Amino acid sequence: MDDDYGDFWRVHDNLYGLSPFMENHPAGSQRLEMSRGTDITELFECSHPNPNVDKILAKYFVKKTDIPRNSPYTLQPDGF
């Protein structure tokens, strides 16, 4: 809970409410449960190369955040 996003998951500058999706997540609900309340941008980008996943993620969009990311990584179109 280092990032303190409560019941949301952060990907880039957006917060998502993934709780309803947890039981349907292909890797299981445990992975999502363990990352609740944190910035999962790098994990998401590395684990979901298929652009169709963005359509699923969009269904769970809650709001944008104006808090700067707490990550030492910079994502570029061609990788880190």
C-alpha cells in the first residue's frame, strides 16, 4: 500500500476499480489482491502486451489522478 490509492489500482495517470474483475483475471485474483492500492503501471505494461487488454481495463476506469507517479522508471513508446 506504499502508494495509498485505497481500493484502486493505478496504471499511468488513471485509477481503476478492478475488484469486480478479480475472479475473472487470467492469472487469478491473488495477483490483483496483492497489488491493490498501488501503482501497477510497469507490471501491467510488462504482463499485457496485447492492446486488446486496454479495452478491458477501460471498463474499470474510475478517474484520473493528478498525483505524480512514485516510480523510478520512465515508460517510453519503445520500452523503459
